[in-house]
Amino acid sequence: MVCVPNLWSSPFNGGFVNEYLAKQPLVKTNDYKYLHSLESLDLKDWYSAINYIQSVPFKIDPKMLNVYSNIWENNLPLADFPSRDSLLNSQGRPTNVVRPADIETNKLSLIRFKRDCQRVYEAEVARTSKSLSTRINYEMAKESSEFKKIWFAVQVDTRGRVYYIGTGLNPQSDEKTKSLLCFADAERIGKRGIYWLYVYTANCFGFDKVTFDERYQWTLDRKDEILSYAKDYIENNGWNNADKPLLFLQCCFHMASVEDQGEDYMCDLPVAMDATCSGLQILSMMIRDKNTADKVNVTPSDKPQDIYSIIAKRVENEVKGLVDTCPEANRWLQFG
């Protein structure tokens, strides 16, 4: 949106300004009896939080739009962009699958040929879908770049989780698309902001299972290398090895700006902090279960806790105890 979304004051009025789009209720449900029941409740704090989220202005990051455009338009094999070249020839047949000479007489050759073709067809469907999504988001970003500020209306599900409306360009989109966005209103980064920029840079690369201080130090130790990515991201493309390549490259550009301007740099980078199994986080707080809270990072700890690994290890130990009596146990262990 190119204007602030309408404020929500009931489940039926808010979000989009357009009369047709504004018919979407705040809560994603077809149960209108439930929606009407919300009108009688005192939810001003809830509406206030939702309205605040959708009132935050964003803009298109010009440097990242240039990177996105360069990779897409030149079909560069970077940042997990889909190839623009079809896997099928002009007759709609796989280009890299050779038809065996004995296909008419050898049943096994026929089966293998069909299997190989099927894999290519499935890969082409996935490539086409990703290409279409990439192109749509690219065109939306180009159009949105004409505006100094853009906004995103929100909805919630029946459990209260907030989602930006739409599957294209928005702050909850895929990694490539999120890298196109930054806050419209920048703030002086300061010393503490630089610390969190370094932490977030390490997170985007994939170095995120250690303490915040260790993440900061990881980035500091590689600062020259990181700055080289910002200087020439095509020639120095080690950023492409990151878990989230474009978000990491976006951090590299901001680190280069900090290097030039220091603590006075006006930073507009959204620094994301992911939750850990948010359902268990909320439940542990509601019932004041410190044991669970410790495992889902509700309580302070030196290193991030991973409840998924804790549960997986416990299950693995139980399966190992069944090896002598249950033949399926060995199969599960081999499967991993």
C-alpha cells in the first residue's frame, strides 16, 4: 500500500482502503458468528498492537533492488535464483535426457527413460513456479520503489498470529524478497546498534547456535572479507555460501556504510530475531513452567537452546533401547 492502512477497531473495518479489498475481516475465518462475537469484547489493546504493526512504513532498498535486478536479468547462478532457461526443448521434451536406442525392446530401458523424464518434468514445474514468483516480486518491488514509503495491511489467524496480507512482496516473504525491503524511517545506529548489526550478520550467514558475543566476534573477525562483498558482490561472491545469501549481502552493504560513517550512520535495516517454538514459549509463560521456558529461550541463557534437538536426542535414545526387541528400531536409526 502507498498509504497507511485503515485502523482496525472491529473485526470488520480496517486494513485496505479499497472498498472491495476492505471486505476481508481481520481474522482469517469464515465463521462469522465467531467474528461477531469479538465485537462485544474489549480488545482495544489487541487492536492497538495490530494497528501499530501495520502502521510501520517500509521502502524498497535501492542497493538490493539493483542486486536482485542484476541476478535476475542476467540469469546469474547466485542466491538460489531459479534459472530462466527451460529444462524442456521447443517440443516440450526434456533437453538432457537421451532416449535409449533399445527402448522398444528393453523394458528396463523404457522404465528408466520414463523415470528420468518424469524427474525433469517435475523439476521444470518447480522452476517455472519459482521463476514466476521471482518475476512477480521483482516487478512489484520496481513499482514500489517509486514511493518513499509503503505499508502492508495485516490479518490474524484464530490463534492470534499476525500475518501480512498477500503472498508476494512483504516482510514475511521468502529470503530473497525480504532483502528488498528496509524501514522507511532510518535511525542513528550507535554503538549498540553496531553490535546487533554484527550479530544479525552472523545469523544470516548461519552462525547462530552460539552466544551473541560469539556471533559479534565472528563477524568482527571477518570484517575485511565482508566489506569486500559489499565493494564487488559479483567478483567477491563468497556471500553466496551463506544460509540466507541476499539477507547476508544486505548486511554487508550496511556494514560498509558503518565503516564509512561510524556510529552516526542512519540505519534502516530490519534486524530479525526469530522465536523458538513460539507455542511452547507462550504455554511455558502461561503455566509458569521454568523447565520448558529454559528450553525455548524464554529465560536468559548464554547460548540459544534448541528444544527440537533435545526432543530428537531423547527419541533417539529411546529407539536405541528398542534395538534388541524391535526390528523397526534399526531401520529408524539408519534412516536418521
